[in-house]
Amino acid sequence: MGALEVEISFMMPIPKSWSNVKRQQMVGEYHTKKPDADNLVKGVFDALNKLVWQDDNQVAKVTTVKSYGEVSGMEIVIKELK
């Protein structure tokens, strides 16, 4: 496997202390609090080493989005670059 493109979407939890109206308004909005996007990406890359790719230096293109979601989690799409 050669050069790779990785797209990661982080769906961050909405604080329970927020009102229901504010919670609904924030779904899909960008998350600008900690943790930082680069730290989240580093954790994903470290976890995928030797499982999905030999080494994360194969990743040549990265797209990351961090937003609030009704359900927290992440979606990872990996494509081989030609």
C-alpha cells in the first residue's frame, strides 16, 4: 500500500448542562473546545499503525472535522491515493 488519504469526522458530545434548545441548535456545529483536533488525529493514527497501514507516514492527505453530534463517535474513511 502506498500513499493514503484519511478523512476523520469526530462527533463530540453535547454538554448535558446545556438546555434542550441549545443542544438541538448545536448539532452539526463546529466544536471549538478541547480536545484539539490534532491530538485526536494523533490518537487515531497511533491506534491504526500496523492494523490498517504499516506506518502513519504513508498518510499524505488528512481531512478532519470536529463537530457536535447527538451521538458521540467518529467516522474514518481511508483511500489509497493514485
